[in-house]
Amino acid sequence: MSKPLNVIIACGGTGGHLFPGIAVAQQLRSMGHHPVLLISRKEVDAEASRKYGDLEFHTMQAIAKPPTLSLRMPGFLWKMWCSYRSAKNIIRREKADVVMGMGGFTSLAPIMAARHLGLRTYVHDSNALPGKANRLTSRWCTAVMLGLKEAASYFSGRPCIVTGTPVREELLQLPTQAEARERLGLPKDKTVILVTGGSQGARNLNSMLIEAAKADPEVHYFVIAGKLDHERVQELAAGCSNITVIGFCSDMPAAYAAADGVIARSGASTLTELTIIGKAAFLVPFPFAADDHQTANARVFTEAGAAIMCRQSELTSDKVHDFVHNTIMKPEARELMETAMKNQARTDAASAIAAAIIAN
């Protein structure tokens, strides 16, 4: 092996950027390299840094770009400058050889700083429709790595490598369904539907699904509401024995293994996890995602027969019940969707990204 590399991975702010970054760090470390993760000060990142204590984390300010003509733009530019200087100091201190960004504006300052220091730089985009932040960041990148081939046309003029989107090591080996349900206190003899809005939760989705669950007592709904919405959703579900509500799940392998089907947003990281575990899914894209990229993601999977998509404005209890009773509870229909979902999987994404970093 060539000399071990010091690799900085800028990720965090949302689970969709954070968890793929952790997966790449785990892969690089297993190959004898030294990864350092740059994360935001958000709670989702703090949770991860506590759970993955064997990895090295540093925090920096997370920055979201306001509209270009917004009065908040001068403040954004000042914060970006401060983040740029902070990132440059960290890169020098860690004697970094390579900087990898996992997407969003958390990646922009470290990538710019690394490029100006003459280092190789990469950004990863998980979505079918890349965000503006990644399209901007790519200008300072040696190459762009993609979760989905559909994104390549948005990075014309930049070298692109389709790697897939990495998942954490723990999702590659799930417990049995019986073990998972015992761990989570879920019934062993009922159909279980996992409802998750991603790392940030989903208030409107939670409300609609609680109403659907109340009208479907023969099915158990396991709702990961998000920490900010946990108390409200628990109150909505009060007295319903077929609904379990938690704010945050630190054991997603068990949550996925326990479920017969999944109702979720269509963030790229969630979709990637669903392909690895092969679960049939009912996707409700977050309608206010940048450039409506979650709808673009959901279409890719719907067209492949791996999921059913429903816009939030069109979501009803009847549509939820149709998915549960006519897909999940019908073995042939469910198996077809699970097979289509597995066909979208790429289990070697973390190693593909690591190989690209090491080879150049």
C-alpha cells in the first residue's frame, strides 16, 4: 500500500450528508488511512460523534446560503469567510492530503480552502437532481462523485465518477425480524410499518400518518417522529395501542429489520439504505426541498418499480392503506417491489469512493 493518507471529510448538518461521510471514514480507516470528519454543531451531528467515538470529529459552523438578493447575504458571506479560514487552519493542522465533501454548503468552505492550498478535492452528490451548493462546489473539485448516474448532466465540464451512496457498516448486517422487534418492543404477530421523515423529522407527514394509523388498528405503525416533533406526535397517538412513537432512533438496523414496509421521505441517504436492506417503500417527497430534488429521487425509484410515490398535498389515509394492504400484505406484490429495490443497490459505494481518493 502507498503511504497512509490524511483525508478530511466535510459532512454533517443533515443525516443525508453525515452518514455517508461516516461510511467513507470507516472504509478509509479499515484500509489504514487517517480520516477526520468536519461536522456542524447541530444535534444530529453531536449524536453521531458520540455514537461513533472511534472516529475523529471536528466541528465548524454550518452555513446555509440565503437567496442571492437577500438582506442576509452579507452575513452569509462573512460567515463563509470565517468558515474558510477555520477550514484552512484545520487542513494545515491535520496535514491533509485530500479533502472530500459530502454535499451541501458545509462542504463549500473546506473544498475552497483545500483547493487554494493545492490539494486534491472531491464532492459527492447523492441526488438525481444535484443541489446548487454542490454545483457551485464542483468548480473547485478534482472530480465529482455521484450516487445516481442521472446527476451527471448537471456537472458538465467536470470529471464525474458514479460510485453510489455509502451506507454505514452496521446497515450491512441486520438482526432478524424477531430479534429487532424484541429490541424495540414491537409486536411479533402484526404487520409493522416503519414511518420516518429522516434525520430532521417531518411534521406534516407525521400528522397524516397518525391519522391513517388510527384508522388501521390491525397494522402496527412505528413512527420515528424527530426530536422536535416527538411530544406533539405522542399526544396525537395517545390511546392507540397500534402506534409506537419515538423521537430519535439510535438503532436503525433494528428499525429496518423489524419493518415489513417503510413510509418515508425520499432523501438520497434514506433511499440508499432502503436499497441495501431491500424494503418496499411508500415515498412522500419533502415538498420544500431545494429544487424539489426529493421528487426527482422518488421518480427514479418509482420508475424502477421499487417504490410508490405520493406528493404530500395528495396524501390520504386511503392511499396509505392501499400501500399497506395491497402491497405489503400481499406477498407477491411486496416481493416484486423488494426485488426491484434491491436491484437499485450498490453495496460497494464506500470502497469505490475510497479507491477513487487513493488512486489519484
